[in-house]
Amino acid sequence: FLLFYEDQIAEMLHIKIWIDAGLQTCMERRHKRGKASRKKDVENSKLWFRDSIWSHYLRYKQKQLSNAVGALRVDGEVSKEEILSQCLPYCTKMVSARVQVVLRSRKEAASANSTNGANGRKVRDRENGRSAPQKRPQEDNYESRGCSRRCR
């Protein structure tokens, strides 16, 4: 329930979906999903969920929504199939838009490389904080010349 709590993390996400469902729906889905909780008493599970999980969800909901700028908001009370039918076109559109941004960026970089050649590579490496590889001085390898340690 806290995916969008940290704004720095939320900003990194290209696709944001907020599925809003009520306490009863979330509690039932959690109980069905959890292997260990199926064995537990349903009433104890409900108390734990309401007092621990749901109370924190309510406490941090507004902060998360403010960090999830542009998120698709979906009604979680509907079936999984309906949720999927709402989310899939959105995800497809967002991934397609992101791919276009990446491809455009690569095309611009390739164009800059072709006009700058090796010089452009050196400039980019410097801009990215990388230095050109330094040549190591050749070490004198006595063994390769057939000398032993004694004849040095």
C-alpha cells in the first residue's frame, strides 16, 4: 500500500496505476491470496488487516496520491477482468510513448556521433565523468626474454 509514498521513487515510475477499493474488498482479496491466512481464523485476520494494514493505508493515502501525478485511477471494486481492460490500453499507450522517447534520444545521439566522430566520443566521455583509458607502461618481463631472476 505504500508504492507512491516516496516522491523520488514515484517520479522514477513511467506508468502509475492507482486501484482504489474498499476495506472489505481488500480484506477478502488479501485473505484469499495469503496461504498462511487461509488457515487462520477469518475474524482474527480481519482484525489484523483493519488495525495494521488498512489504518496505514488510510494514513498515507493522500500523500501517495499527491506523489502519483498522472496515475490512472481505477475502481478496484469491479472484477479483475474489468480492471485489466481499463489498465491494458493505458499501459500500452504509456510504454509506446516511452519507447518513442528512447528511440528519439538514441537517434539524436547517433546523429551527434556521426558528426563528431571520435572527438564526440571523447567529449561525451568527459561529460559523463569518464576519462579515456590510459596506456600502461610496458613492464620489463625478464622471463619472456629467457632470463631468470638471477640474471637481472
